[in-house]
Amino acid sequence: MGRPVASTAVRSIGACVTISLLVLSVLTGCTAASSADKPDVIVPGLPGEPARTLPADKASAAQQKPAFNEADVRYVTMMIAHHQQAIEMTALVPTRAARDEVKAIASRIADTQGPDIKAMQAWLTKVKAPAHEMRDPMPGMASPDQLAALRAANGPDFDTMFLRLMTTHHEGAITMAADLLQTGSDVFVEEMAQDVLATQQKEISQMKAMLG
């Protein structure tokens, strides 16, 4: 009489194992199907690097950029000073320039770079960036003697001097922005640098055309 009971128990256990394996198989299949349903994502690379194609579950982590670095702080601190000199130069234009087109481009430069300075100062405060000591000369900056000569000029001579100095000044800003895009890591700072490249390259072309 004991054998039938044992046999029934074995069959019962076997059935339970079979059912458990079937459930596990279904769950595994559902998980695989769920992952397969999500398309791969193209993740842009850093400047100078190619884009990558990653599974959706890994793309999110890959797109998270690290926090700001020393290059970001250096760029923002220096670009604030760089923009401030541009504002100083454009402030001379209304009373000294002879050509309306020179006055117009100077006004556009001031209208753009004034708000940029405030945005960069706000970023430094927001991220609690450490102070950066500016030891190296910034590319494109006018010397004290050049600024003094610009203040002393009037009319057509002022126009020519202003356009030449501001063109060099813009070219220096472009050098700084291009360098930041290779070394920085903060998204906001990179966007500011991209804007400098787009805006100031266009203004350089306009000023060179004015110089003939």
C-alpha cells in the first residue's frame, strides 16, 4: 500500500517542478521580449568623438555627463573678462564712430554679450565654482595702449581701428570657445561656447566686409 502513495507524491513533485520551470520560462521570455521591444539609441560622442549605438537601458547612463570641471570654470571666468572688454570698446562707438553700420554692429555686440556676462556669473554662483586665478593672457584682448588709442580716435579712423580690434577680439573668443569644447564637461558651458562660435564667426565676416 506504501508504493502507490510514494509514487503519487513523486508525480506531484514532478508536476510542481514542471510548472515552476514553465513559469520561469514565460517570465524570462517576457523580459527578453520587453528589452527587445526597446530600440537602440544613438548617443552623441564628446567633441571629436564618434556617436555610439547602445541598448536603451544603457543609453540613459551613457548620456549623463560628469559635473563641471576646471576647464569649465576657467573658460567662464576668462570669458566674462573677455566680454567685459568688448562692452568697454562698444561703449565708445556712439560718440566716436562715423558709420551707421559700425554703430549697428557695436550695438548688437553689446546687446549679446551683456546678458551673456550675467548668465555666466549666475552659473558660477549656481555651481559654487572655486575661484580661478587668471594668470595667462587671453587671446584677442586689446592692450592698454590699443584701448587708449581707440579712445583718442574719432570718425573714420575710429571706425577702422574699432573694426580691426574687435575682429581680433572675436577671433580670440573663438579660440577659447573651441578649446572649451574639447576640454569642458558642463552642458550649459558648452552651449555658451557653441553660441560664441556661431555668433562671433558671423560678426567677424561682417566686420571684415566693412573693412573692405
